[in-house]
Amino acid sequence: MPHNSTSSGPSRLPRAELLWKSLTDSIDCFVLVIGPDYRVQYINRVEEGLLLSEAIGHDIFGFIQPEHVDAVRMSLDEVFSKGRTVAYEVQGKDSKGNPSAYSVRISPVHDDGQVVAAVSTALDTRRLRSMEASLRAERQVLRQLLALQERERQLVSYEIHDGLTQYLAGAAMMVEAYVTQVRSLREPVVQKSLETLDEGLRLIHAAVDESRRLINGLRPPMLDELGVLDAVESLVAEAKLVGLSVGYERPDSMPRLGPDVETTMFRIIQESLSNVRKHASASQAVVRVEFVGDSDVAISVTDNGVGFDIDTVPKERFGLEGIRQRARLFGRDAKITSLPGQGSRIEVVLPRFATLLEAESPPSH
């Protein structure tokens, strides 16, 4: 209202009170002032269905479940008698009498060296807990999808190995036997046919190699049979075939880890090397696997490529995000380091024996 107004309406709040009201109205929690008699002197908001008049002047314990009254009373007494700030979790009731949970912090208000009141903030944690539960549920679904994907990959790799690859290998053996039998014949038409057979045999061998490559890409049998160290060896060998110089630093031996951990290690290294081949324009890369303490295993992939700005990676590039998500399913973070012109490095530390189902336990409250 303009300063020269002569309206007889309500006067403006004093500046301190105005600031206090603006501050408490903007906070996403309840703010209360409680007197030494445990009565509410001020509250910034009330739940739907209640009036401010139904809270101000009333005993604070009327809004707390009976089994928690003594603990809250002890906390308030500590604030008033010792001038200390206290924090605790408490169960309350909403306007309909339904239970609710609050994270509470109470601080003393001093006047001439005396505690004359207590200021309390109470954050309703139901929404946070609901969000946590939703996040856990989403991650559980992701775990199940990844487990299903691995089983499907395993089944398809077995089908290729036991079916297509065996048929191709058998056909190659038969053609090789026939070529051996007729190679001694000198007729020109036979020699011409042998050239065609040799080319066909080459294509069959190429198909066998391709089927084995597909098997390794889906899920190499050695991952289940021999473990992750030898399975990663196959990834390194495959990367070398396209002209990339890849070093592999690994322990001489490693006890078998949890199957989910081994699968995650393999997939992260597989995706990292794929990124190096497709995007890094690198000539060298190093894969490292090592123990960290008694309970963790660390993997890293480093390259000398063109590098990139992590903050500008397009969202449609799922490779890096897939690596992050796989690590998060074990409660860990993937550390991705890169700068334009300085190569890149991907590091993940995983628990050695956790499974996807137990990697993230619900938080305790």
C-alpha cells in the first residue's frame, strides 16, 4: 500500500515479524514455537482439515502418538534445561488420525540468558519414504530385467553353439574331406570345382568364426565355465583384432566371485571397450582388474583417445548410462573421467560377493 495512504485498514507487520513469517511460509516443513508449558505459541501451517486456532495454544503432545510422548517430553526438557539443540524421529498423527512420520529438530530461544521458548522444525518424511520405496522398486525391476536379459542371452548363445555352429563345423569337415579326396585328380574341370569348393569352405569357416563371435558377444561360455578373468581375456583379444593395442593387467588368479558381480564386471568392460572402438579414435587401451581390500574388486578401462566433455554426452548415448546403472544396482558409483584431447577412464569398484537382489537393502529408520 502506498506510504501516503490514509486507509484505516490493518497496519503492516513489523519488519522482523514480516521477515519471520515470509521465512517460515517458504520452508517446506512445519515450524513451531513451543513454550515452557509445552503449548504451541506459533505454527507456520497446519495440515488440511485443521485450523491454526486448533493448534496454537494447545498442548504439543496432543499431536503426537502416545507411545512417543515421553521421548518428546525428554527432548523438550533437555532444550529448556540445558539449552541444547536436539534432533530425533517421531511418529505423529495427521488431521484424520492417520499415523505420520516426522524428522524433528528443536533449538532453544534465549532471552537474557534464559531459555524462554523452543523453535522446532518438523519435516514430514512420508513423501521421502514413498520416493525411496518407489526408487527401490524401480531398481528391483531393473535388476530383474537385467537378470532376465542375461538368461535370454545365455539361452541364445547355447542355441547358436549347440545348433548352428555344430552344423557349420560338420559341413566344413565334410567339404574338407571331399576336397582331400579329389585334390589328386588333374582334370581341369575338377581343379576349377576345387577352387569353388575352397571358396565355399572359406565362407563356412568365416560363418563358424562369426557364430563364435556372436556367442561371445551374447554371453561367452567361459564366463560361466572359467570365470570373469578369462572371459575378459576374450574381450581383449577381440579388441586387438580391429587394430587396437590393449593391455590387460589382472591378478594371476582369482577365486570365483558372485555370478552377478562377474556378469556386471564383464558387461562394464565390454561396453567400455566398445566405446573405445566406436568413439575414442584411440590406438591404445588398458584394462585393469584388481582386488581392493578383502571385500571389493576394482575394474578400470583407460584409453588414449580423443576424450570428450562428460557434460555434453547426448542422452541417446546409452553406453555410459548403462555402466552407471549397473554400478548403482550394487550401491556403487561409476567414476568416468575424460577431457577433450586427453583420453578417458572408467573405474568401478564392486562388492565381490553381493548379488543383485541383496545389493541394496531398504534404509532403516
